[in-house]
Amino acid sequence: MGLKIIGSGFGRTGTMSTKMALEELGLGPCHHMVEVMGNADQPAFWRSYVEGRDVDWTKVFADYNSQVDFPGAAVWPQLIAAFPDAKVVHTERPEDEWWASYSKTIGKFWLHFRSLPVPPPLIDMFATMDELLRNRVFGGIDRESSIAAYRRNNEAVRATVPTEKLLIFTPPDGWEPLCSFLEVPVPAKPFPRSNARDEFWAMFGGEPADT
């Protein structure tokens, strides 16, 4: 395999729905944070990257045809260099909408992940992601830092990726722009919808109380 699609959009921009859509279009398996949680080989790759060791991205994504969401979205420039023929699907939503979703899911997660009822190896993996995402990508979990990082990423994608290889996408756009960009037929079924707030927290035993 090898990535044909690189997802540069941050989590909470419709990445789970986009993962499901890409897999429906025959472009799976699609890498996503849930793959890192469920694939025993994945955490070591990301720990190596966070610790400053060289990472062979072709090995990280050897079993995947596409990628969306974190942690891949944190290294999309490296993935473009490793997979120069890949197209880029950049999921995006208005800043205030993104923050409303992010702050109640991923942002809140960083405050509670060490006490969640999940196996210790997952806590270790989340500690790696905490360093990569909260500390390095966002530089904090407050609204100002988070939105600034979100804005920088959106601007960097537009400034870096050639327009002919880039689709700015949101799942409410439906199948047509995605299928046109990927040059595949439009499925005769509704575009998938997933990963509401309750679905996010269901993966971790329920949403922790606010503190």
C-alpha cells in the first residue's frame, strides 16, 4: 500500500465521517486516531517520532491507503514529502464551531486521560499524544492557543499544497466534491455521519464530569 490520500485537517472537523467515506469509496483502510488505539504496532512509531528518532513514514502507513485525523494531521508536511503522489483532503469547519466541539472532546480529554478507565498501554499512548498534540501542535488547551493553532494549520495547508492536489472539505458537502476530486463514482447511499460528542466519550467509558 502507501498513502493515496493525506488528511491535513485537525480532529473535530468531520474526520471520522471522512474516514468512513474514504473506506466506502475503496480507499481504506484509513488511518485515524482510532487505528493508533487499536493497532498494537502503531504507538511505537509515534513514540519514536516524539522522542526525536527518525521515522520511516512508509512503514508507519504501510497498511493504509488513506489517512485523516490526528496524529497524521500533525505531520502532514512530512507525509506529503514521503508520499508525493498523494492527494490532500483538508477537512475544515468555522473556527467557533470547531472550538465548541474540540473543547468538549479532545481538549477536555487532555485534562482527564490519565484517570480514564482504559488499559495502561493506552494511557502510555495518550501520554505520547499529549506531548505531540497538546504541547507541540497547540501549545496549550485554552481557547486562544487552540484556535491560533487551528488557524495556522488551515493557512499553512492553503499556502503549501498545490491547488490541483488539494480539496478543502467538510462532510456536509456530501459525496459530490469528494468523489469528483478523487475521480470515483458517487455511491448510491447517504454520506456517513459519525463521531458526535457522546460517541467520542463512549470510547473512554463516558464523559468525565467538569472540574
